[in-house]
Amino acid sequence: MRHRKAGRQLRRTSEQKLSLLRNLASSLIVSESIETTEAKAKELRPFVEKLVTKARTGTLHARRLAGRHIQQRAVADKLFQEIGPRFATRNGGYTRILKTGHRKGDGAEMARIEFCQD
């Protein structure tokens, strides 16, 4: 039974899932829009929005907390210098998910996750 087990498993162990989310978050921060499966996009959304909320404050403590998940220095700099200040006046809802149809190979539902233009 899966009582009180929140989130999707994505057919991965917890370590693999965390690594996947970290890599997807880094890719999203760098390119500001990525296309992935709908389930991965829905799992990525709260992960990234928590990072952006930390980046809005811009403190050293917030940078260290975000550094747990974003380990490339250039990606963290972009998060704190560009993306965080962009959403300084917005209270949540920094990303949006747009469904893009089915993948040709296996028919998986695909979606584009991107930062909202503020």
C-alpha cells in the first residue's frame, strides 16, 4: 500500500529520481524551456519553484541551500542573478507546463516546461 507516499516514482530509486530532478532543473535554468515527459515535468515543477523562491532572497544561506541541488557554478549564478530577480514581485507560479502531444517512439505524453514571462 502507498498510503501517504506523495509524488511519482518514475520507475527509479530515490537516489536516481533526485539525480534526474537535479539534472532537469539545471537544464531548465540554463535554457529556460525544456521538453520532457508529462510526468517528469509535473515532478520537476515544485522542485524548480522551491529553488526560484530561494533565489528571490539572494542571501548566502539561500545560495548554499540551492547549492545542494544545483552544483554547477554557472547555473547557480544564472539562477540567483537573472531568474530570481525576475520573479521578485511574483508570489509563486514561476513555471508553466504545456502539453505537446505524444512521442513518436513509444507514445508517451510529452510536455514543455518553461519559466513564465513576467
